[in-house]
Amino acid sequence: MTKQRLYLYDTTLRDGQQSAGVQFSVPEKIEIARALDAIGIDYIEGGWPGANPTDSDFFEARPETRATFTAFGMTKRAGRSAANDDVLAGVMNANTPAVCLVGKTHDYHVTTALGITLEENLENIRASVAHMVAQGREALFDAEHFFDGYKAKPDYALECCRAAYEAGARWIVLCDTNGGTLPGEIGKIVEAVIAAGIPGDRLGIHCHDDTGNAVAGSLAAIEAGARQIQGTLNGLGERCGNANLITLIPTLLLKEPYASTLDTGIAPENLRDITKLSRKLDDILNRVPLRSAPYVGASAFTHKAGLHASAILKNPDTYEHIDPAVVGNTRLIPMSNQAGQSNLRARLKGMGIEVAKDDPRLARILDLIKEREDQGYAYDGAQASFELLARAELGQLPKFFEVKRYKVTVERRKNRYDKMVSISEAVVVVKVGGKKMLSVSESMDEQGHDRGPVNALSKALSKDLGPYQSLIDDMKLVDFRVRITQGGTEAVTRVIIDSEDDAGQRWSTVGVSPNIVDASFEALLDAMIWKLMRDGAQPA
């Protein structure tokens, strides 16, 4: 059976940028655009030229892509021709092969928000799309508030879409702008649009996630016959976000009826980069990846319960809907005080260690885990620390260096501007191969801001490790979580640190102490030792 073509349209650089706290620089936009192109996205919407200096600069510097680059704008204003509308001119001047114009399709918005007649709005749509087509551009019409408009006045909403279609628009994109339409409604309305004369292979869907249904609504539109999906990486977008392409792409490639009936243009080998693409965006935004994200999250293929782990050892299909490697993710069998020997053996096997069922060391490791979790440790979220603990008990943990002492001071003082500031300083003494080395570091960043005592400790610890220095230079701390596990004067602090290196490897470590700095240092130390071990360092 011949597959039908389904086109993927990414609006991360425009609609995604409308997320609170998100503002991409031109180099970041270029990096994201190249990553989108590499995975096989059909359309990349770069932004709204003329709306802000960054978007205008980006269109001048945008990379050459296989994907169809698209500029976004709005239909012309009433009372002027399309050729004389400055907003349309700005979009045209971006010189992209495709242009997406947003226009009203809800009668209430036309008369209230725009303050024009319904016929004037139709003429704006017709003239704007026709102008773009006459200039040789592929035209897309974003039918704003379409589903709400259809429910309020279906004939007019359809008339707006027909105006764009008859003017030559390649795509009529039905937008659930407020994100309140449920999947069942979306499917029925898309079917009605097709029945009214606009073919499915000219229809797109653009869903917002205000009810948590953007992905489901997009799939409902596809099942009804629409053949373009608009969305963003990691569901980025205004308010609750947009349809998440990171979730939609694997679903379309791996799940029926989509896998056997639709061709997205994304090769199976590119699907293996979807986890990396998701984390690249989080890294650019300096955000911690959502652990529970479908397909790509760190917990997406994590099996904590002993019953699950036992079954996974026999056949991963028992508790996994796909092979995690297909999307570039990995299976994880975490350790906790709920763990049994099935979990432990599975986790050790994942570390490359085969241990017989009757090995007495298994029971000792389980007892040690339960004892330490009673003290406040948590190994289900700190797999690197668990690996170090297990290898130490099995006699397989190399000793790279020894920390002889460390000291952290925090000083509060006035600076030259007569403002009170805090400055932290750390001193760490380590012994490597019989040689002692002392490192000192302050907590100030490049901009002169204090980053705190843990930052000073981290910088001092990683400043000079002699023969190991080249292996730790690319380490960076990407998340730092603190929890008080007991109250009152006997409070114990648990610190979990996420680290990352230039290879994209991410790992978590844990430290526990009544002293937050001491707990942090323990987690930092584990992070460094785990990386040295993973990268094959040899004891000095």
C-alpha cells in the first residue's frame, strides 16, 4: 500500500519563542534550525520578520536548509492594498520560499478585535494570499481561532478558509488557538471541512495544549484527513505550550495506523537523534529536561518495582512499548530500598557486571542500599552514585585520588559601589599518585556575580587533578536539588546533582549530611569519580 505524505511543520523559533522567559539569540536560532533540518522536518518557521530586531537579523543570517524555510506574518489591514501593506512587505523582504499568514476566522474576533466587517476580513484574506502567490511564494493560511469560530458560526469560518484556498494557498492550517477544543471535536470538524470542499492534503492542524490534549488533537485531525502537523520541540509555546513534535514524531513513525499508512519524511536512523534533539533545546534554554517526558525523558524507560525489573530481564516487551534505543534513549533499572535482587542484577548487568544469583555480595549490596537510604540517601534518582557504591562492594572501584581536606568560606562585605555582596572561596587539597595538590577558587562568574559556595567548591575540585584533568575539563553541573529529609535541629540535607559532558552524557549523584556544603561536596566528588571511571581513566 502506498503511504500518504504527512508534512511536519516546526514553529519553535516563532510560536515556541512566545513561552514566558524564552528569547532566542540569532546564533541559537541558527543552531536549532540546523538541528531541525538534520532530523528531517519539512518546514521551519523562523519567526516574524519586522516584529523584533532578532527575527529580522535571523532571516538575514538563516542557514541554507533542505527544509522549506517559512516567514510568519498576518493578513493585510483593511483600507489598503496588499502591495502597500508594510507588514506584508516585511514578510516578503525575508525572502523565504514559503510564507505563513495568520488571519481571523471567528466572527466575534473580526468584529470585536479587528473592528471590521466580515466581508472586509474575507477580502483581506483573499488579497493577502493572492499577493504572496503572485510573488512566487508558497502560501500558508493560519486560520486563527478556527475551531471556536466554527462552533460559533460554521458557515463563516468555512468561508474564510475557502477564501484562502481559492486564492491559491498551499495549506489551510486549522488553529485551536485557545487550546480548548477536545480531540473528538477536532476530528469531527476536520471531517466537516473536508466534506465542505477543502481536500485533506491541503489541510494542516495547529493545536495548543491548554487542556493537555495538543498531541491527541493533532492525531485526531490526521485521522480525519489533515496532512500537515504544526508543533514545537518539547511542546514549547505560549501559555501551556503547543503540540509537542518530540512526542508526535515517534508516535507517527512507530505506532499504528500511522506507521503503515503515512510517510513523514523522517528516516528511522534520524529518529535515534530525537532524544538528543530534545535535550539540545533544553540545554540552549538552560532548562532541566523533563524526566517524565514520553519517549525521551530519563524516566521514560525506568523500571523501579522489583516485579517489573524481573519481567524486563526476561523480555523487555513486558513493560516497554518500544525499544528505547529506537529513539536514542536508554533503559534504567533504578535502585532503592524497595529493590529486590532482580532489580540489582538487572542494574549490574547494565553496568557490564555479571553476578550469579547466589552471589552473597548481592545481599550485602541490598542491605547497604537500605541502610544508606534510611540515613537519607536516594539512589533511584542518583544512578551514578549507586554504581560507585556497588562497584566498591564488588571490589571493582578504582582509586584515582584522595581528598585530604577542603575548606569553604563565605564573606559578606561592601564592594567599591558601597553595596553589600557575598563572596565564597573554596580550598581543596587532593593527593594524586603520591603528590599533594592545592586548588583555590572563588565563586564569581564571568559577569562578576557570586554563584555561591557549592560553585566555588566545584571549581576548586576540578581545577587541577594532574593526569586526569583532560577527562574532567568538559564536565558541567546542570542541575542541583536540595531536600531536607528530617525536620528540627536534627535535619539532614540530601543533595542530588546532575552533571553533563560535551558528549551529551548526563549522570546523577547524591550526597547526604547535616551540612549542605558537605552533602554537596560528596555528590560533586561522586560525579567526578564516575566520569573518570566511565572514560577509562587508570589510577595514577
